[in-house]
Amino acid sequence: MFNTSWIIAYDIADPRRLRRVERALAAVGQRMHNSLFLCTLTAPELNQLQRRIAKLIQVPDDIVQYAPWCQHCHAHTQHLGTSAEPAIASAWVI
């Protein structure tokens, strides 16, 4: 099974739900901006994350978007200002 990179963006209305979604994403990815994470996941890991987040949000009030980020997209990404390319770890030490 191979990994796919995903850009995950969210807008959560409630501060408590927001913190919970942030913690769920921080456990599997790297924060790129306030409401934007880069996660490299297998298909089962993505499915598990989506199910977890679905339990945390309120659909009428909140939104979470998942966009695949292919190698071609990565190769053509530009960083301006203080932005830096994310350091993707092959393993996390906790």
C-alpha cells in the first residue's frame, strides 16, 4: 500500500471542536498554516482520519476539505516570504 499526500483545510465554528480537529490532524500531519495541514497517509489511514473527524464536527456549521497533493503539485509549489517547504518525517518519535 502506498502513501498519498493530502492538503486538509478546515473552518470549524466552535472553539472546542476546532481544538479537537487540530489535535486529530496534528497527530498525523504537519501544520502548514492556521487551518491547513499536510498529511501523508495510506488509504486506510485517510479513511480512519475522515471517520474520526466526522465524529468531531457539526456538518451544518463546520467544513473540512481533503485535496490530494501529487508529486507534480509538490514539484511546482512555490514558497514566498517566510514560508518554507515542510519537513516530512519518514517516522514520528513520540
